[in-house]
Amino acid sequence: MSQGDDAGGLAAQPPSIDADRLLDRLRQLGQVGRDAEGRLCRLAASDADKAGRDRLADWIVSAGLELAIDRVGNMFGIWRPAQAPDATPDEAPVMIGSHIDTVIDAGIYDGCYGVLTGLEVAQALQSSGFTPACPIVVAAFTNEEGVRYAPDMMGSLVYAGGLAIDEALATLGTDGTALGAELARIGYAGSEEPGFLRPRAYLELHVEQGPVLERDAVPIGAVENLQGISWQRITIQGVANHAGTTPMSMRQDAGQAAARVVTFLRDRIAGPTTVATVGCMSFEPNAINVIPSRATFTVDLRDPDEHRLRQAEAALARYLDELARSEGVTVSAERLARFAPVSFDKAIVGLVEDAAQRLGLRSRRMTSGAGHDAQMLARICPAAMIFVPSAGGISHNPREHTERSDLLAGADVLLDVVRRLAGATFPPPSCHRAGGFQP
Amino acid sequence: MSQGDDAGGLAAQPPSIDADRLLDRLRQLGQVGRDAEGRLCRLAASDADKAGRDRLADWIVSAGLELAIDRVGNMFGIWRPAQAPDATPDEAPVMIGSHIDTVIDAGIYDGCYGVLTGLEVAQALQSSGFTPACPIVVAAFTNEEGVRYAPDMMGSLVYAGGLAIDEALATLGTDGTALGAELARIGYAGSEEPGFLRPRAYLELHVEQGPVLERDAVPIGAVENLQGISWQRITIQGVANHAGTTPMSMRQDAGQAAARVVTFLRDRIAGPTTVATVGCMSFEPNAINVIPSRATFTVDLRDPDEHRLRQAEAALARYLDELARSEGVTVSAERLARFAPVSFDKAIVGLVEDAAQRLGLRSRRMTSGAGHDAQMLARICPAAMIFVPSAGGISHNPREHTERSDLLAGADVLLDVVRRLAGATFPPPSCHRAGGFQP
């Protein structure tokens, strides 16, 4: 085992990303799974997903990596270095992952950028003669998007032990199919048990899907945590009545009450770290001259701090109680989803910042507002993410775009961090205990 | 012509309503036009409407009144008294009217109560030996509800000269039919020109369709005016973005802006006389984790005073401008309907109050929040309305209900007012000029 100080195992020649190969693969994969209207749509375990997986499998194998597939369809390209005779075998790999399934009418970067750059990093290290101190694994997790099968981030959730494999395989999709049957049909029901490789560290490179890096003209986001998410559906029941003949003082207007919740969320709940969104709204009977009897809407609350997220939920619940009294309506709230915030590993986040600095790239610590496979892997190992700018903050849309220079800057940072993680004995045991293993 | 002071032509025996006949006819007509699910549905010029009209025509003829139908299908039962040899012929009738078409899944009182009580009043006066100084006419106007053909109050609008007859007959319905063809098909395309009888006074008895009389335990509403109505559809265009990754400060949230309009209308626009309602609301893309790119909603503003209604419209327009700047959205407003307020004839309103007092019934002056045929007739003659309580304020609903005692109290007041209007020379010319003829 080669021993540098913080970057042991450095090769004779510095490794470098093959920019053209990376960008070409991104473009190629982005053409796989186009529907009749030309929309990119590789829903999990579909024929289009199979076509994308087949392409990735070819690239993994042609790069000399060992292809492994687990029972929930997660794909792995494993580089097992020959151990030096005097070295202690360390099978815990550095894992670089993301996903290649997409939403409907997707862009080409979400997920794919992380997987394909992970593969490129492995190939760059190989080409440079680098000898890693542990395996390096490139992972593509099944069904991150959750469009066809719920929940999202399912493959990594199963991998981290948060969902039983049999339950995952039995999940019925929007089209009535079972995930397990579809994985078998497309030939990606593997034999490895999920979790068969327990990483020493997990890295995920991803487009930001938000506007912050572009706004601040910062090419590298060192993602230090991931917001907790609270989703609720609120139903307000009032009384339908004539818009002309009912005095304002005698109304029990469900729409009015709903509007007050929307403005309350913005004015009183949202804050420096808390974001609040009402995305869905409907009125009944939805007639121009009838006071709404019912309003149904969703509330999406997010905060990287669990205590603050709970405070936001509690403040909303109190406000709904007040509203029921003041507006003469009845209010019910149904929890749709709840994920606790995730803190990423401080040491790895520090390596991301160091790498950016060495490469002359500005970076900023930031929070991920979206969910990612990294939040599942953080349950079982030290993990962190690297973000690159998304033009206009746009994602889940064919207009999703990241500049070539930003794509390559992110690849360079990932390469540097992986080289250090796989070169040194990282993380030290104390760091591992502090940063990993969340329930 | 018989000459009393304020109630000339009084008969030897006081006239009285045949309560059982009136309530039986209300029940009978309420059974005509039930659909397969038992819902009352007599849309204008439908087969069900024909069945209701046939029933009304039978009752008009059997009461000894002359049946007349105009080109837009308005039905009239005319009582032309024999003129005394020394009297000046006065052909301008006292008209009592409303409508018998219904909404879908209607109650049995809306409109029908006014028409059938008008018929009952004529019969009560006849039976008592009363000799009117002018014709008394019971009218049922076509398509008051406007469900199948727009606009509502169409028959009375045409009758008052506010819509050309040919335009009305060419109106296409929600089912693609033309009103004129459908009236001909059901046998109610008459030959009289709309407006052929110019009333000296118009009275409309109606259920309140609002909660005020019931709340205040007042059986008689002396309706002194009718709210002006302003309907707009507002569209707010923002930018769809990720609910998790978009900082609050960078949002252009169309739903948030729409909610602010809803609360602004309640908090800043609605007042002692102005009512404001947002009945329809929709968000796009309407996804839980996407900031709404578009919100579309309706605004229903009403006020009995035109100046205040215009002030409310102007305040809303100013607020929409501010909102466009403060929220970074674009706002467009489309006018859907606009009716100026209508003031009813003070002398007739006074007669309604006097009648209630004589009958030992509490009354209150009030504003009609809903549109009625009386607002169209007020363009061409002195007009007013009498309201009776609606249980729970409910209307346009099978639960629409008015207590028997209230129905009969309204009938008694109508009888008293008609007796005075048709007995004396009413209105004096000065009053007629002051109260009638609105452009």
C-alpha cells in the first residue's frame, strides 16, 4: 500500500479527466430513451431504462471494471486493485454514485453526470498508473426519481437498509407493474445482496438543480447537509354560499382560509434556512359566484436542521388551529412524507473545499434542497456531495443545462477528492464514527 | 275607473291568498323536469322547460287570464279588466314576474315562487270582486338562470331592450343548440315583440337566496336596490422552480401572489356594502414540489353603489400592479361580466314596507346580492322586489327551503302592494320619471 501524507498512492503522472469522452458519453446517454415526441424519459425498470443501463454496463466493462448488480437493480463498476504484498487488505471501497433513471421529459445531466464522471474518474486514475489503497466503485442506484415506483431514492434506500428488499421488489408502479418483475424482465434483477459493499466513503457529484451557484458565480458547491423534508396535504372545509347574498361577516370561506395559510407560510414560517412552498391548490365547487366550501392544498417545508423543521411544522399546526376558530372552518392535515435532515461528513466536505482551492476554483458550503442518493448512503458511511451550477436553476426539464467548464471543474474536484480518499487511509476510525451511521 | 285614496278599487270583500292552492302548485311544478337521478333540472328551452311551461300555461288559462308569448319565449298571463265607461283607458299594466327555468339540481322556490304567487294574487283579486284600474300581468321570463344559454336574465334583458331579439335567438348553448331553434322546437317561440307591454310598475317576489332575513328573524325584505356586479379572471404568471432548491428570495411564485390577492380582497376591499369572492382557483403545474408558475382565479365584486364598485375595481387594479413589481410576476385581468347597480323605485319599496306593517310583519330594507329579472325591468319602469327568508341562506340546491308561514307572508305582502298599485293611479308621472328608465 502506497503511503502519501494526505494523498498517498499518487501516480507518477497526474491523472486528468478525458473531457471529450465524458461529454460525449453524457450526450450519448442523453439520447437513449427518447419517446415519440423526442422527450427524454427513462423511468425506472422500463425498456428505456434497460437501454440506458445496457450502455452504462458496456462502458463499465470496457473500462476494465467488474460489473455487479444487486437484487434491487443497483449497478456497480468495481475496480479492485492488486494488493501490495505487505498491505492490510481493505475491502471497504470509495464509492462514487448517483443514478441514471430520469423523470418524464428530463434533462441529460441530473444523475447521469455523477455516474459518468465517477466512471471517468476511475478511468483517469487507472490511466495515470494510480494504485488505490482500496477498491473504487462507481454506482448507479435504481429508481432515484420515483416517478414510476414510490418512494424515490428507492435503490439507495434499500442499499442502506432503510427498506426491505422484498418490500421494494413488490412495489406496484403507476402502471400496475411490480418493480421486481420489471427488473427481471429487463435483465437487471441482480444476485448481490443490497449493501454487499460497505463504503469507507461515498461521493456524489450532481448538478445543483437550484439557482444559488449561478447567482453567486461560484463553480463548486461543497454540500455539507441536505434539507429535511416535510410534506402535508391540508384540507379546509367551509360552507358553500352565494357570492352575492352572503355578507362577509357570515362567510365560512375555505378559499380565504387557504390563502391565509399560503401567505402565513411565506411571511411567518419561511426564514434564512426554512423554505416553504404551496405547490398544489384546488377549490370546490370552483364556481365564480360560489364561496368555496373546500380548499385542498399541499405544504412542502424544508430545513437542514431538524429542530427548526419541527418548529416550522408546529407553528403551522398552531396557525391552522387559530384559523379554524377565526374563519369558522374545519381543518385537517395529512402527512404525506417526512425525511429528517442529513448532515454530510465534515472531513469529506473539507476535502472538497481543499480540492477546489488547489484547482483555483471558488467554492461555497451549501445545503442540498433536493433529495439525493447520498442522503441514504450517509446512513451507512461518511458521505458528501459536490454541486456544479445549473443554468437558471432549471432541472427536471429539457432546458436543464450546465456549462462545459462547470461540468469539467466538478469532474476535476471529484477526481482530486477520490484520489485522496482512495490513496490515504481515510477516514480515520474516529472520523468514521462521528460522521456516519445515522439511524 | 274606481278611485280610492291610496288603494282605490278595493273590493267588497278583502281578497285572500288560497294558501293550499299556491303551495300545491309550487310542489307540482317542483316535480316537473326531474332527471333520472331525481334532480330538478329545467334548463331554458329544454324538454323539461317545455313541460314546466305547459303546466304554467294551463294554470294561466284556467284562471281566466289571456296567455301571450313573445318572440324570446317570455310568457304572460294578462288580466284586462273591463273599463268603466267614464275611465281613461290605461293599458300600462302592473306586472308581477320572475322565471320558472332552473339550474341543475335546483330547489323548487327560486323563480317559481314569484311567478306562481303572482298568479295566485291575480286569482285572489278576481275572486274578491276587485276591479283593477289597469291590466295586471303575471310574467315568466325566459332563461333567467343562464345555465344553458348565456347571459343569464336573458328574457327580461331582451324585454327591456338591452339585447336585440335576433342576437338572443342566435345564442348558442352549452350543447351547441341555438336558443331560437329550441324555443320553436318546444313550441314557445311566440309572436309578440318583446316589450309589447310597458308596465306602469313591476314587482318581483323571490326567496332571498341569502342568510340575512333568517339571521335577523325578519320575514319581509323590502329590496331597495340590487348590487352591481364585476367579474374578472386574473392570471398570474411566475416561474416554476424546485421547491427545495430555490431560496425564498429568488422565487417568482404565482400561487403566493394569488393568495395575497385573496387576502387583500377580504382585508382591504370588502366593506360594509362591498362583497368580494374568489370562487375559482387553479395552480399550474400543480405539483407538490414545484413552485407554481401560473395561478388563475376569478374575482367577484359586488356593491349596490356604482361609485364604490368602481373604487373597489380600481383598488384591486392598483394592488395587482404593486404585486407584479413586488413578487416579480406578470398579472393580467380579463373582464368576464359587469352590471351596474340598480336602484329600485322608492315609492314601491315604501308600499312594500307599508304592506308589511299593515299585516303585522317585520320588514327591513335590503340589497339584493343576486341578479334578478327585476333589474332588467327597472330599465323601463318603476320596479322593486320583495324577499322572504331562505333557510340557511341556501339556494341553487335541493335543500333550498322557505317556511310555509314565510311563503304566505310574502304572498300577502305582494297581494297588498299589487292591489294598491292596480287600484290607484300609480305611479304619478313625476315618480315614474324619477324611478324608471335606466340606460
